[in-house]
Amino acid sequence: MASILPLRLHELSFKVNGRRIIDRVSLAIESGASTVILGANGAGKSVLMRLMHGLLVPSGGRIEWGSEDPRRLRRAQAMVFQQPVMLRRSAIANVVYALACAGVQRAEREVRALNALDSVRLRALAHRQARTLSVGEQQRVALARAWALNPEVLFLDEPTASLDPGATREIERVIRAIAAAGAKVVMSTHNLGQAKRLGGEILFLHEGRLAERAPVDRFFAEPASAEAEAFIRGELPWT
């Protein structure tokens, strides 16, 4: 089956009350190493990912995927947000529910859910009420819920923003495992060290524009834009 990638954005724009949040962004995202989106507070990182994932409708421009099948596009991508949303049920039931919504056969759901929880090291807590788990554990349940769907593309919006260093390391381990399993990871972060550790390429947004795109090593060693250089030095607000 053909991949849903590449994902192509053509002059993509998004406005709210006349204010342009995303300003004519054009790019193509291919399979391969993880793409990390960086930028100062209000640069448009989260909005750009929501547009790509289909949660927001562009004000201008267009989005093209490698597949034009709407059902396939919905099922071949997933998104995990900064604040995980847990249903009022157990951790495994949260994952099973996502599988049911995706049309997975009933007989497969529990096995796939347990395997996903095992992959994020939460199998022992499978029957614990998800909302009683720590924030870091809830984020791992959210990642398991997404990973169980076997997405081709996984969007992650600041997945470790509110976590302590230990929980952050565990989330990063899971993200590496998901990428190693073949999913294309597109994530935003305010953590420059994390971008270096996880990213293959950097998309740097400035005031809604794509100011720079570069391999991660080159971006940090030789930023091509004055805005990126200032951001790396910490002279712009963090996200």
C-alpha cells in the first residue's frame, strides 16, 4: 500500500480575527528522520501541526498528501497533545477505545492495546484508572494510544513540556522507538537539547513564517537566519 507521504504545503495560511498566525508556508515533509518544529512563543508551531493533521481548516493555500483517500488519511496519522486527554476509564480501556474508533476488529483490540502499553512500560498499570496516573504516565498512555494505531505519521505537540527530567527521558525513549518502528515523527518542542537529541531536521518558524529549514546539526552550528541565531542564543521568548 502506498504511503500517505509526502505531505506538501502550498502557500499555507491561517488567520484568526484578521491576524495571520501562519503566513504562506510552503514545504514538503518526506518519510525518514524526525522533523522538529522550533520557534518562539506565538510563532505558530502548534497551529501548523493542527493544520497538517486536519484539525484546523486553512484560510489560504492548500495541503496535499501522497494519498487522496480521506479514510486512509484519517487512519494513517495520529496526534498527541501537550496536555493528555484521558477518558474516565482504565489505561487499557483508553487505548482500546481508540482502536475501536479506528475500526480495528474487536478480537484484536485488547492484544494490541496491551502490546502498546508494554512498549511504553505501562503494562503493569493497564487496569489503573487513567486519570489517577501521574502526568508523565498519562502522556505515555496517550503515546500508547497513538502507537497502537500503527500511524505512518505521528504529530507530537510539546510532548514533554510539563514533565520532570526522568519522565522526559522516558517519553524521549518512546519517541525514538516509535520512529525506529517506521513512523514519521513531526514534533514541536521548546527544549533545544531535545531537538538535538531527537531531530533529523529543524523547521524554524518566526511570526508564522518558515524562516529556516535545515538538518539539525547545521541548524545549531550555522543558523542561516538572524532570527534562528537569536533564538538559539536565547534572545527570543521560549515556547
